[in-house]
Amino acid sequence: MAADAAVSPENSAKDGPLLAPASSRRYRRYTPRMTYFLGVDGGASKTAALVTDGEGKLLGDGIAGPSNHLRVGIETASRNIERAVNKALVAADVASREIIWAYCGIAGADHPAHRQEVVDSLNIFFPRGNFTIDNDARIALTGAIGFGAGVVVIAGTGSVAFGRNEKGEEARAGGWGPIVGDEGSAYGIARAGLVAVLRAFDGRGEPTVMTELLARDYELTPEELPRFVYAATTHADDIARYGRVVTAAAQTNDAVAIGILHNAGVELGSAVLAVARRLGIASGPLSVGYVGGTFRAGELLLGPMRETVKRQVPGADVHPPLRKPVEGAAMMAIRAAAHPRPSRPSAA
């Protein structure tokens, strides 16, 4: 099926970026003779879509709600993908039939039970099947480091590390969801923070500023936490937003909160190392990009992660992403149009 076509892994950093630097991009109208491509990044907090020309110049973008169907349901996910794509097409003044190829990195897209429903949603815009459905980690990797070898670590509502080597082989670590995984994510940090508040309330743990911050900023007391946490309407992303409390407390030198962020950074660094070892790129230089809102905690999180990685791989370069994941998706759309193939093996 054409919708399952994907990018050839035979690529190298020497190919150079397919997207122009952000500072050189402009919104403008192009003639119908131009070629157009679409990238989509669908995650647990929002869905972003981006239309570019064949040179990677930005023509229009669109933002909608979350599209991780495992968290919001397939109907809401599909609707938000459609909204983001439509907004981007309108902003670019481009008809869907003019899109040469679309590359869509959607969180949870590897789930076989719902994959076809995502495909059906995109068939509304692209009835010729000229699009690829992929997971969001792969587009984040391309956005973060380009088409060469390296690892991206993603820490948003959830967390995962994903990488490739020079042979195009891929591997991942983490990404198992909030019940059995997501260490180092906003959810994982928030959960640890709420646990610490309850332990302090019981007298089983050290006092923490997080108790006061919860009461001041969210009007939540320890006694009220269970009612919120176990409510049928509370989801992982609702819990994840309380990660800000941990960061705020750590910035006041709260030892409990600092410890939580330190442990989260170590977990993320361990995931990076696991991927690098499996791909045989853990010796010598290693490009490690980090993506996601959790990294707004800054060095409180980045420091322990960097130290964990560099302790094992001294030549590692831990850096912000070269481009956003949605830009990585647009880069992959351009590449996929030139090198389509019927299937892509899953990451090990």
C-alpha cells in the first residue's frame, strides 16, 4: 500500500539539511509549478503540520490538539490530524492535490489495531495514497540530528530514546507508556513529585516545598490528591502538568525536588546509552539531540543526563535539536518522494 511507503535508510549527514535554516524561511506564495510537501508531528500534547516546497522553504503551518490515539482515542486523534493539516494547507494556499508527498510521524502509530484508522483519516486529503505513516520518534530523530547517525531522546508527556547508525539500522529504548515506563518524562517526574508530597504528609519522607506550591498554585492539599489522581477524567497528560511543580521547587533548592530531576536525568541518559550500545555507536563521537517540553527544567535535568552519557561516551555531543520534529517530518517527506519503498522494518 502506498500509504505505508517509507524513506530509504541509505542516507548520510553529508547529504546536508533539506530544510532551510529557520532564519531564512519566509511565508510566501509560490506558482503552481512548484512542488509541495507536508510534514506532520502528532503527539500527546499537540499536532503540528508544515507545508514546504521542494527546497524545504516554509509555506504554511497549522497546530491542533493531541493525536496520540492511545491517550485521546482514535476519533479525537484523527480529527486533530485533519485540523492541523487543513490549517497548514490553508496557510500555504496549497490544495491537498498539489502535495507530492506527506510524511506523518504520529505517536502510537505502531499500534496495529488503530493504524488503519489513521490511514483512513489521511486518505481524505490524499486519496492517491502518497503519504507515509510513521512513529513520532523517527521524525524527531531526523529533526534533531539530520539524516546521519546518532540518538534523540524525547521527554514530553512520555519519554523514549531512538537512534540510527551509519548503516541505517535503528533501535529504541523506553516509550512503554505511563504504567510500565516513561521514566524521565513529565509524567514520571510529576508522579514522583506527588508521591513525595504524600510521603512528606505521612511523615514517611522529607518535607518538601512542593506541598506549598501545590496548595498555592493549584489549590490542592495532600488529602485532595487521591480524588484528583484516581478520577475517571484524569489522564496521563493531566498528571504530567504537575511536573512544573517539581521544577519550581528544585529552583528553590528543595532537595527532594532536585533529587527527582536528577534521577529523571539519569534515566534519560541510560536510555540514550542503551540505544547507542545496541547500534554499535557508543564509542567515539556521538550526536545526541534532546527534544520535548520536559527539558525546560534546564540543567537540573540536562546536567545529570549529560553526565550519565558522557561518563560512558566521553565524545558525546548532547545538544538541542537542529530542527523541530515537524520539520524533520517535512525533510522525510522530500526524501520519501525520491526514495519510496513498500515497507519499513520496525526499530529493534
